[in-house]
Amino acid sequence: MNRFSITLLLHKCIMKKSVVLMIVTFGLIVSIFAVFALNRWYPTHGHADWDEVQQFTADKIPVNPKDFRSDFEEIFEQVKKKYPYITKKHINLDSIHATCLQRIDTMQSKVAYSLLIMEFFANLKCTHANNENILYPWFIQGDNIIVIGNRVFVNHPSVFAIKAGLQDKDEIVTVDGVPTNKWVMHNSKYVSASTDATRYLLSALTILCSYTSPIKTLGIIRHGKPITITIHLQSKSVPTKAEEQNVTWRKVSSRVGYINVKSMQDNADTEFTKALKHLSKLPYLIVDVRQNGGGNSWIGDNIAQNLIKGKRRIWNGSTISPSTNSYKGKVIILMGHYSCSSAETFLITMKESGDAVLVGTSSAGDTGGIICLFKTSHGIFYRLPVGHSSGTSPKGFPLEGKGISPNYLVSMKVNDFLSGKDTQLSYALQLLQK
């Protein structure tokens, strides 16, 4: 996506009253839009508009077996031409191509082809390189899984998960007879991710999903006792009464405020500003982006303006200034392997500014860059990052391929989780006490 601040450029022109500069700037703006349109929106040569995306379950994709090979070749050619990280990530694209074609030649199942597409994109080792319209035919609705180390637990199960037979704090030790760690590692070959830690997490989050069967048998440790339960998955999404909010807030104590930012989409920046008004008089603030998978980078930039203490260079090299009612106290940010995309650009800005202390585990390692949407002639949508305006942040941190390190590396602990304690939040509170 284009992240240049056009308003800022025009403002500089007006302030300097330079006609020449205005002409140059206008030309730059036109060029930016032209490049962006060609890279993101131009509807020919395989490019597609985001509004066009249609979604299908893996067994109902709009490609017939006789067209699997030609469809895959279209995807492969675009990846070969557009994907910028082939050399950097040591990807043997020709070998992957040959292996995929061998499998396709004997393939008759739409599910099998869907899985092959997912495996192909997973081999690109990038969170933002994946298909856009292939869904699970069967699943449990709602987020129910937490990974601590390489152990997998049920965490605050949804109504659907409870009805299926799961309980909070259940540890999943086997999946269809396979030890959970082994199942997660095998399933990770279908997961697009830029780092191994995030790949493992995202793979584990799909334990309650399936492409091949509506039934899963889980080995569970519940209250210290092993049991086996059979889970019946759903075949369609059911509307819920209330949509989950992007931003929630509370007072942890009389001196510490807490804001959980779960997404950088829609009006999350506006919601953050509203939440901050309730907490602005407190001397300490904890901002949680552990569950934030990203959205729009400018939303993260807007949130950062509420927290910085002065004019700062941000992740893309441009500058921002504190908002009118920016927070004046101390800030700690909680982060983790799920923090991705524009949540990471926000983290880079806050870490490099020195205006916040980061606590948790490393982020997902992919800030996004310019994302192009493509569509094959048979109707498969997929996206690819085609690069960044710059490869690193102002202080030299790579914008793709490496997770951001927190100031304090703090992992969740199983015993804390089982007793209802948040290890990372507790650590942040201890830092503030010091």
C-alpha cells in the first residue's frame, strides 16, 4: 500500500510559497499515484481489485482438474516476475515449481489443489504472500488457542468451542492420534509466515480447522487428567450478536491504564484516542498489540502520535509530531509473535523513538510493503509483496524477514496461564513499580 504523506508535501509547498516546489511536488504526487496504481490496482495482466475478491471453501474453488496446471503456471509466472525476496530467502523456485507440477499431473481433487497452492505460498517464507479466497470447509468459530513454548492450550473458548466440548485451560496433546507438536510442525508447511516462531503459532491456531474432515479427535489434559474428545466442526460461519471491538481499555490500578489494540483497521486510531481520554491523567500506560495482526500503517502512525514525546522519524523515514492531547506519562507496549504488518511498523516507530519500552516476544517479521493483488484467469486470488520504498527503518532495522526484538524478552509461563495470570502483563506492572 502507498504510505507517502501527500498532505504533508502540499503543506510544505504552501508554507514555503514556492511555485517551483509546488510544481515539482505535484509531479511527484502524480508519479506516486501512477506507480501505485500500476503496482496495486491496474486490472490487467493478472492484477485485480481488492473489491473483486470472492471466497470459496477448498472443495469448491472455481478451478477444474483439467485446468490445475495452467492455473498454477499463471501463479508461478507472476511470483517469478514480481516476488522480490527469492534470493534473499534462498528459495529454489525452479525446484519447487518442478515438484508442484509432478503432483498436479496426477491430481483430481480441488481440496488437494487448494492445499498445493497454500504449500507453494508457504514456501515463499513471507506472511504477506498467500492466497486470498480459499477457506476452510470445516472449523470452530472464534479464537480459542494459545501457544506457550511448544504446548497448545484452549484459551477463553468461544460459545461454539464450548458447545463442541472444549473447556478453558484444556491442553491439547494429540490431534487425530498425532502428538500436537508433530501435527503443528507438519501442518506448518501450509502456513505463510516470515519467521519460524510465527509459523508455528499460526499453524497451531488452525488445530480446530480442517480441509478434509468435519470431525477431529483430540487428546486433552483437563485438570491434570488425560481424556479423549471428538470435536464436530462447523460448516459455515454464524453471525454473532456483537462484533469484537478493535480497541478496549480499562484501569489496571489507580496509576496504570491499559489499552488493548487488536487491529490496525477501520477506525482503530479514533477508538484509541477515545480510550486514551479516559486514561490520560494516569502516570503509566500499557498498550497491548499481542493479538494485533495489522491493517493500515497510517492507523498505527496515528496511534503513535498519541504516545510520542516529540517530533520523530518513523518506520518509513517520514516524520510525525505528537498529537494535541498526546499522552505525557510512561508507556510500555506488550508484543508477540502474532504482532504483524502495520502493528510492526507501529512497534518500530515506538522502539526507535525511545518513547516506549517493549515487553514480550519478537514480532512476526513482516511489515508488509507494497502489496499487489492478483487473479488467475480461473478465479484464484492471491497477494504478493513487491517490495518496500526502503528496505530498512531509519535506524537500519529490516522491514521484512526479522522479528522486532522487545526491550525485555518475556515469554508466557504455563503455570501462570493455568492459574489465570498473564506473565507478560505482570512483568510490565513490575517494571512500572520499579
